[in-house]
Amino acid sequence: MIKIHPTAEVLSNSIGENTMIWQHCVVLAQAVIGKNCNINYNVFIENDVFIGNNVTIKPGVQIWDGISIEDDVFIGPNVTFTNDKHPVSKNKDFILLKTIVKKGASIGANATILPGITIHENAVIGAGSVVTKDIPAGETWFGNPAKKAKSIN
């Protein structure tokens, strides 16, 4: 059973079983959300978004067009995703850059993920980090800009 709080505005019909969408969330019509996800308070999910199974998205996160989140990912509170390297209001030449968060990755609170980035399997991004380039599988990165701290391989 899908659980959607009455204050959430969920326009998508592509939401997997046992997913919970909390208060004051907005999910646009073409977003795809997998099974057994926990979408916390005040999360915005745009149209061209894929979210896999067993994903936790904590409060205050916006998932913009072009963001793909694979299975078993944790997104901490107030993580900021971006999808445009040169944001300008009413930009007619906007180039959507896709961002991928691979299976099992974890992104700490208040991290900023620049557009066109891939965070590979089981990578960990420390709280408050600014991710400016791809993160290899199994590595922990933190700081501004984020730098490798350690590897679990």
C-alpha cells in the first residue's frame, strides 16, 4: 500500500508499493518512484526524475529534472541537487545536465551536488560537502570542494 499524507500533492501514478510520502511534498506527474521508499516532509520531485527502490529522502530536498537515484540510496536533509551549470532566469539556452546517484550511495545533510555528476555505488558524501566531480564507487568524500577521505575497497 502506498501512503500519501493528505497535505502532499502527488500527481504521479508511478509510485511503488510500501512507499511513504510525508507532509507538504510535491511529486510531479512524470516522476517515477520505486517500492519501499521514504520521502520525508517538504520534498519536491520534478518530472524527469527516477527514484529506485528502498530510497530514503530526508526533509527539504528538491529532486530536479535529470536526476536519477538508484536503489538503496540515502539522501540527507537539505541536500541540494543542481541540473544547470549556468543558471540564468528565463534562459532559453538551458542545457539539462543529468546527475546519477548509484546503488547504495549515501549523501550527508546540506551537501551540494553540481550538475552532470555521477556518484557511484556505495560512495559516501560527507555533510556540507560540495561535489564538483564524479565520485568513485566505495569512496568517502567530504569538504568544499569535496575530496577523497578514504576507500572501503
